Amino acid sequence: MSKLKIFLSVNLCFALMLGVFAGCKPREVKPKADVVIWHWMTDRQAAFEQLADKYYKETGVKVLFETYAPTDVYKNKISAAATANLLPDIFNPLGDKKEVASYINADFIADLTEEMSRDNWKDIFFSKALAQNTFEPGNEWNVKPGIYAVPLDVNSLMIYYNKDLFKQAGLDPEKYPKTWPEFMEAGKKLRAANIQPFVSGFGEGWLIGAFAQSYEWNLFGRDGVLQVLEGKIPYTDPRWVRIFKLFEEMKNNKLFASGIVTMVNKDAERSFATGKSAMAFNGSWGVNVYHSMNPDLNYGVMPPPYLPEAKFPLLMFGGEGSSLFVNKSSANKQKAIDFLRWLTQDEQQTFLAKETLNIPSNKEVAKDLPPALRVFSENIKNTFEVLPKIESWQVTNYINLNLQSVIIGERTPKSAAEEVQAEKERQMKAGR
Amino acid sequence: MNIFKIKKILTSTVTHTILIAVALTCVFPVFWMISSSLKTQSQIFSSMSLLPGPLLDILNWNWSNYITAFVKADFGQYFFNSVFYTVVGVFFIILISSLAAYAFSRLEFRGKNFLFYLLIATLLIPIPGVFVPLYLLLKNLSLLDTRTGLLLCYISNGLAFAIFLLKGFFDELPREIEEAALIDGASRFGIYWRIALPLAKPAIATLVIMNSLTIWNEFLLALVVLQDKAKMPIQRGLMVFQGTYITDYPLLMAGLTIATIPIVIVYLLMQKHIVKGIAAGALKG
């Protein structure tokens, strides 16, 4: 190799190293704004940035929204930043109550109870949305009672139905099935007309679980659900066996879309949006999703049909959508809280609802939503109550898996209930 | 026609049919990506057609998706960042790994095997598993949210496999050539630089392609280590089109097509070396 080549190689190496080290001088992370928010809602970034600009013009406080998605990466970033004590001013650990409790107990999240009471801030929200961010006295995670997050929006899960396909099957598109037997009849008529009656992302365990839980509330009521959680009522109780039987009935009457047990919600949404299925169990975000997939889709929204024999009202999965937490040790804690207060006021929430088609957490604003979203917002009051206890993830997982097993005919409702109960007993034993 | 000719034709037909089928399965996703990048959102869900529209109407396909994707995702800045991370990262991976591999192959020192297997064992550690310790380490080194911090992660991530591959390659080189060079007065470094490294060109080409692909497509580390949008790689741009509930498929596919072009060019430039490199290094190693 010639001397020139060696000279050039050494120089290239040196230049590259210089480039790396000079261009990126080591330093501590310094925020470039008064309030930094880490969030995962990529589809809302543009709307958030516009609001941040507006807030800067009004108050001189600079707010920076930084997006990190998908959610599992976001969660990783939050947990890493928490360990290094580098959390931003506003964030969300994106976990269940148990996980949020661990952040609160580690002093990462500020208690907002006092701020929420000032000027009756808390009164502008849907109570369900606030309840999910509230820790009650005597909660099982030993968190100091109080409100710990500001809800941005709310959601609930209902059944969308395609009015054109209903008409095609000889059903009245303006009269949706209200009871379980009516639902079964509608399903049979749709199938007879060669239309796939029902679709949902039941391959994602939480959706099948959410559908089943509606009937748990319907059959057991609040106290009953709590007793099941506490292990005082077993999953082999005839009412829980009945819940498993509902899925068997749907299977026997050919209501399910083919492959529903392995179907992810994105595929279920596509099936409904393209008119391949007549009904879809999905969240309020579906309004936005279906609009983007097929703006001409003619649909209505109905609550899951109740059981005529049930003694309690049928409730739906939902309540809090996205919430934001304030970093307890942030130097800009007050500025962060003031911004969140501003963000949840009527004008900003109206803007967010219009731009993102989500149901705002501010209940006054939710009255002026488009028709389909309004149905969802009116039903927020019918979402599950927040309980002081949650089911262990292992048992929840068993419920979802066994519901899927019933759909594919692998288990009978009774044996599925016994399987879940066996897991519940294992978990209770382990807990003791 | 004799039996040998028939056998030859049959073997050739079967081989080519299988190869064409495999090639089609590889090419189809790329074709689908390009085709989808020229459709509208509702077309993607309503039409299963492979073409975005009639061929005669090619000028009216949604070519503007590319401009929208480029502008909306701020690809200009991200593109530069990704080129920088890839070029510098790959350069240092090759430089450090070739030196280390040569040392593991030719030099005798205490604990050589232990160190080598320790290094190889790091291949078993998944990246998400080290997020928290890595984050803490970078924080303590004041390298969080810096290009240097991210580059060091990329380099260390690529070293183990590169050393493994190159060591296998160097082990296969005849020692006689080096001994002749030693007799002629060449130093150890001289032998590495003038003889071993040029002979390892196929393995190096393989490593350049593999590491370029890895760094170009990397996303998780960048998102955890960096905060400043201006330092993010091109994959961050693609995130803009994937909402929590809605994905803008035409723009995402247009963005993906843009992001794929440089890596396809690298592959085409280096492809003649890749088979030779893997065969000579990894398999024998």
C-alpha cells in the first residue's frame, strides 16, 4: 500500500473521530422548553404543537411535546428515565393501577388532589375518567389517597353496526337489537343473508375479556364483581358459566367472523370498514379509524345487548382514555400543572376533539360531538365502576384464553370456568 | 434424447421453479410497498388490486405521496442523520473488529479464549434487556441525547458478530504468507494492514452490508438514547405516519420506499462479495 493511501486512511480516520467527538460534545440533557411532555400519541402531535404555540403566545411559557412510539418503546424509555431520575415534567407510565402505584410510591408522580380542588378543576371532567386516576383510601397498593393524573380524553367500547347490511338482511337499521335474544336473532338473519354477523379483535385478549366483563357486571353487579375479585364467589358460579355459554351460543349460531379467535383488532376494523362484517365490538376510536378507511360507511352504534334475566345494569368497558402525570421532582412542576389546567379547558378540548376525533375528558365539550361519538360520550356514565381491587393478570389471561377455547370448541363453558377457577386458587395461594 | 439430458432438464426445471417461487416471495412485499405508496388510504382498504390504477393512467397515480411523506416526516434532516450514523458506525465496527479478530486469531495471550467466548456470549443479550443499564451508563458518561452516545451503542452492538466472523476468516488464511512477510521484515501491524486486511475483503463487504442494514433500520435504541428530534435517524420519520389507532398506509409506504433506496444501493454495490464472505468466515469459523 502506498504511503499516500496510508496517509489518507489515517486522515480519514482522524477526521471521522473528530467529527464524532467535536460535533457531539458530551453534556447533560438540558430541556429546551419550560415544560417538556413525553407522550406516545403520534396522531395528535400536530394538534398538540398548535396548542403549545398558542399557550406560548398567551403566557410566554414554552411547552415541548416529544413523541416516542410505539407504546412499548415509550414504556421502556419512561422506566429507563425513571431509574436515571431524568423523567420529563409530564409523562405517563402507561401501566395498570399497580404499575402507576409503584411510580407514585417511588415519588415520581405528583399528587394533584389539592390542585384539582382549586377552582373546582376536577368538576369539569367525566367522573369515570377521574376515578381511574384516583386512589381511594385503603387501596391495596398503599398509595396515599388522591388524584394523580389529568385525563385528556375518554373512551368506551360498544358495538358498531352497518345499517346497509342490516337492511340487506331484512333488519330495521334504525332499531338495533337491545337484548341478547334479539341479538342472536339478528345474527341468524344476517348469516342467512350470507353476511358475516360479528367481528372483533378477539385475538387480542383484552377485547374478548372486555366483552365478557360487560356480562359479569350485568349478572353480578358491583358487589358481586368485587366478591369474585376477592375470591368469595368462584368462577364456577353458574353466572360465570353463563358468560362462557354466551360465547358458545354465538359460536353455535354462527355469529362470529371466520378466524375471530386469532384476529387482531386492525383486521377486525378493516373487515367492518369494508362491509365484510355487519357488527363490530370496538372502542370509540373506531369512529376515526372507520372514517379514514371508508368515509362513506353508513353505521350506527349500540351498547352490547343485555341479558333479560340479569338483575343488574349492563356496563361497558371504558372511562379514561389518555391521561398525563406530573413529575413530582420537576423544577417546573407548577408550570406543568398550569399547562394541563389550560389544556383541559373548553376551548382547547374542543380543538382537540375536532382535530383528533376523540371524546374529550371535559364533559361540557363532549356534548357538541359528531353523532356517533356523542353516543359513546353519553354512555361513558355506563362504563365499569372503578374498584379498589383488580384481578391478577394471570387470572385475566386465563379468562381470555378460555373464552377463546370455548369459541373454537376446545372447551365446554363448564370446563372453561373450572380452568379459570383453578388458576384463581393458584394465584390466591401464591398471594397468601 | 438420452436419460442424462432428460434428468438434467428436469433438475434444472425444478431448481428454477423453486428459485423463482422464492424470489417472488421476496420481491412481492417490495412490490406491494411501492404499489401501496401510490394508492389513497381508502383504495388500500377497498381494492385488492396490485396496481394503484390503470397502467395507461400512470401519471395520475398518487405520486404526490412521496413529496408529502418527505416533507411531513422531515426526512431531509433524518436522512442526513441516518447516513452519518451508518457511515461512521460501520467504519468503526470494521476497524475495531478487524484489529480484535486478527489479535484473537494470530496473537497468543493469557485468557484469549475466555475473552473471545465472553465477547461472543454478548450476542445472546437482547437489546431491550439492557435499556435501563445502558441509559444509566450513558447518563453517567454525560452521553445521553448525543450522537456520540448513540454511535457507541451501535458500534458495541455490532462488534461481537463482526469479530466472530472475521476471526473465522483470519483463521483460514495460510500462515505461510505471514511468515514470509515476517522474514521480509514486516511488523505485526504491517502484516495485518498489508496482507490480512486486503485478503479479508469478502468478509468485510459482508459486514458492511449487514451492519449498514442493522444501523439504518435501528429505531429502538435511538428512541431511548436520544431526545432531540434533530438527531433522530430516518426510522423516527416513519413513526409520524403510525398513530395509536390509525396508520396512514400510503404515506408510510412512500416513506418506507424512500428509506429503503440507500440500503438497496449499498447491497447492490457489495452483493458480489456477500456469499463469498459468509462462506469463508462464518461457516468455517
